[in-house]
Amino acid sequence: MATPVKRSTGFFVVLEAGFLPALCICSAALAGEITATGPEPDTLERQLELGRHEQLVVRKAVRGTTLAAFTTDGCSGGLSVGWQYLAARFPDFRDRHGERPPWESCCREHDRHYHAGGGSGSNALESFAARKAADLELKSCVLNIGEARAPELSADLGVSPAEVGMLYATIADLMYRAVRLGGLPCTGLPWRWGYGWPECR
């Protein structure tokens, strides 16, 4: 069972839930990061997903195919929805942390990249590189939000700015691993890379 840290009122509980560390371990294994003799993570990732990027490139090239109007669900995987639920249910949580995740702007920008899926003229390698860059940008954005909020959260929660930084580093890393694992193109999922294009066939 998760144990709140100091006066977190649920903020830390969400992060300590068992499914998030499990996701982190699973995605680390797929990325080759916890096997001492496995290939480099970027090489393995490329091997695992390049075929899907090739499918997306082919799908984009079909005559008459166009990019749909941009849509976003905020932070996918229930992060925005879950946050809104907590905010509606716990007024103290809402008053301290807002009705939406403080990093939701990072997710919206990330969705812009995912919606376009590297644009209409990219090849599979360029598409792979663009997805990786978008995911790293998401991670960096969340870390920047944490740095900006550290003084306020430190005073409010009675923890050090370094502890706030560690918390945001955990959030950023989990989000990065989640999008690396769950954002592959041509999966049919609504948050996939290139979701603004018709689904691959």
C-alpha cells in the first residue's frame, strides 16, 4: 500500500502506486537498459519499431491521404482524467495542485508532434528520430515545470527543493518510458505516433 510523503495529500500516492514502477521496469527491459549484454538502447528501439515507421510512411503516401485536424486529450493514459478526478474529489489537492496536471502543456505540445508523426515527407529513420526527439522534449519540459514549481512546492509540502526535483525527475522518467513503450506508430491506439493520419493497413 502506498504511503503519502509528509503533507502530499495524494500527490505522492499516485506515483508510488504499483503499476507505475512496473511500467518503468517493463519499458526499461524493452529498451535494453537492464540487460548488461544487450544492444545499445537506441539500436534496440530502432530495430523494434523501424518496421512500424515504414508502414506509416507508406500509409501517408497513399493518394488522397491527408492529415486530420489536430486534437488532444491532454496527458494520455488517464493522467489528465485521473488528475481531474482527484481535483474534483479532494478540494485540498485541487487548491494545492490545480484542476489539471501542471505539466499538461508539455503533453499538448507532445501531442502536436505525435499528431503530425514527422510530417508527410519524412522517411522511416527520420520518423523514428522525430518521435525520439519529441519524447525527450516531453521529459525535458516536465523537468522544467518541476524546477519552476520547486520553491512553491518545497514550502507547501515541507520538503527540500532537491526532493521536489527528485519527484519531478521520477514523473518525467515515467512519462518518458510510457510514451516510448506505448506511442509506437501503426498500433491503432488513439495516442500513437502519427495519430493524425489514417490508421495503417
